[in-house]
Amino acid sequence: MSDPVRAGDAPLPVEVEAGKTYFWCTCGRSSKQPFCDGSHQPTDFTPMAWTAPETKRVFFCACKATQGQPLCDGSHNNPA
């Protein structure tokens, strides 16, 4: 599998709703970051489904290097 495109250098805050499923972009190509818009089609990437456990603000990863997919773990602070 190839490396994803780094879509940003900071986490993306999103107000999520409890029980709602979100599809996080894993390839970094989506124009609707942090969510999938189908841009992964020519790649071997697929979006990651994530269901919000509660209604609150969360921070989705934009650098695509997080170990806590799909949420930011601060990996964007590490040099590539």
C-alpha cells in the first residue's frame, strides 16, 4: 500500500452526533477533509467508518499519520 497524502498539518475539529457514523478519508485526497468524497477510487485506500460514541467536538487527523485513527494523536508534530 502506498503512503497517504498529508491533507493538513493540524487536526480538524468536528461536532459529531452520538450514534452517527462518519467516513474518515484515509488517502488524504478528499476535498471534503476529514471525510471521504470518493477520491480514493484510483488507489488501494478505503475510507474508515467511525461511529461517534457521544455528541461532542472531536479532532480528526488530517496528516494521516495518527496511531489513533481516525482521531488526532499529535503525530502532525513529528517531522516526516
